[in-house]
Amino acid sequence: MTAVTFPNRLKLASLPTPLTRLTRFELINSDTRVWVKHDEMTGTEISGNKIRKLEFIFAEAEAHGCRTIITCGGIQSNHCRATAVMAARLGYRAHLILRGEKPTIMEGNLLMDYLAGALIDYLPQEQWSTHTDLGQRLVEAYASRGEKALFVPIGASDEIGLWGYIAACYELREDFRQHNLQPDYIVCATGSGGTQGGLIVGTELFDLPSKVVAFNVCDNATYFDRKIRDDVTRWNQRYKMNVDVGELSVTTVEGYVGPGYGIARPVVFELITELARTEGLFLDPVYTGKAFYGLLSELAKRDDGALAGARDVVFIHTGGLFGVFPQQSNFDFTQ
Ligand SMILES: *Cc1c(COP(=O)(O)O)cnc(C)c1O
């Protein structure tokens, strides 16, 4: 195990989260044991994976005397919601740049953004490629008023946020020890790459026996390969680490995005319903539902799948519950 000095970190999330095994949900055509790392329990209003990254991001903001966090994402961004809530708790201002037009109904994560008092700018889809420029302009506008603001990229996936899931691997190491477990795979959904990237680096630094397999919910495998290697390169430089970026194995399994980002096929909604009924476990249609559907589909392929030879698989439940509510009309309760 590599000796790792973590940078400053605020204690914001409820950690460690539990690791439990699914026992009632029936896996078709497989005797693999599926475990769930419950990062949907990192806190109620701040739930999900983003708060692990924000522990390091808010520490960075504090160190630089920033009292405003500017960040960006979709209208139903879990990351923006966790940032908005955490900002309210710590006495910061959250300034969000959300993709699309201002909706007429404030629901799910967006409702929480407004409740937590975030300032919100909407940037239409056609102009979204300029969102980083807008973020920089806002930072400058705050600076001209003598206020320091920190711009945080989508999903807090940068060299600072990467620490979130590196630290989570340290936690998993202890979980595995307690359960006497050697999981073959750690599975997650990937959207901005920071969770997947942190898990890849963390499993390497802390000698976890598991291979990280991610299911993309947008973009494609090539995108995540490049994004993660770029983030790890910057992380190496900034923290004087020397993880071999060329040797990293980045495994992103394509084929489960469905019709598009945030839009799921009926099978995903059926799976969400089934897991809620059999295990009381709530997945979401944007991230975890698609990734868990991918996990099951790959297991069903046995040795031809991305999870070949799996005896124990750990699924990282990255949260997303508030994103279920705006999609209620897609559930079918007639059968
Ligand atoms: C953001 C998010 C992800 C994806 O994590 P990234 O680090 O952005 O790749 C997965 N699940 C949920 C619920 C999320 O909000």
C-alpha cells in the first residue's frame, strides 16, 4: 500500500457508509453475490457521491478565502444540489449555471437548489459549450466586487474532487477487511468521470483486489478514457504523486445510455421498481438505474460479459433519489 498524504478535507458527509449484500433480489442466470456501498446515505439533503468530492473542494475554497462557489450542471444536477445545500450550511453563496431554460415547475433537485437559496443562471443548450467561460466571467465579476469565488467544474470532477473516491477506496479497504471480502469488481455509473477516476486511482494506491468497471450514462468510453487520464495527470502534478497514467486500466462499458442522458428505457424503470419492492433500495433513472441494469446484463452474459468470473461485485450506489420524483410519470403501476 502506498503511503498517501491527503490534502485538507472538511468532514461534511456521514462516513463510513454501510456495505451490505443484496439477498432478496433474484439474479437471473448468475450466482454472483452483489454488494452495495451505500453512498446514497452520505447525508439526507447532501446525499450521493458528490459530497465526497466536495469535502476536498470546500476545504480548498476555505484555504483561499472564497465565500462563493460557482458550479454548473443539468437542471436536475445532484452535484449542484449538494453544493447548494452545503453552501447554505457553511455560510457560502452557491451560484449555479444550469443547462436549459428555466422550468415552470421547480421539482426534485431544482426545488432544493431554490430552497437552499442558490443563485441560478440558466444557459440554453445551444450555448452550453460556453459554460466554463460564463463561470470564469462570474468569478471575475465577483472579484471586481472584492469577493473571491471558486469555479468548480461539472460534477466536481477535477484533480481536487478526484480525492473523494480515492479516500472512498481507503474506506472500502476497511469494509472489505470487516466482511472478509475480496470483490472481483467495483461497479459504478460514470457521468463526469470523477467517481470512476478516483476509484481507479484509489484501488491502485490501496491495493484493493477489485477491477473498476463503469457504465457511462453520457458520452462514450473514449471520452472517459481521456478525461480520467487528464484528471490524473493534473492530480499527479499538483500533489506530487506519480501514478503511472499510461498504465491505468480505464474500463467503461458502453451500451446502456439508452435514448440519451437523463432519458431511460422502460426496463430501467421496471428495474427501479423491482429493487424498491424486493430490497427497499431506490435507484434513479439517470445514473444508478442504468448502471445497475448494465451490471445485471453483463452478469447474464457470463464469461462473455464485462464482469466475467465475478463471485463478488460491489455496486457503488451514488445516490440520485431526488431525480426520481421529476420522472414519476415514467413508472407503470398498472401490473
Ligand atoms: C454525478 C452522479 C454520478 C456520476 O458520477 P461522476 O463522478 O460525475 O462520474 C453517478 N450517480 C449519481 C446519482 C450522480 O449524481
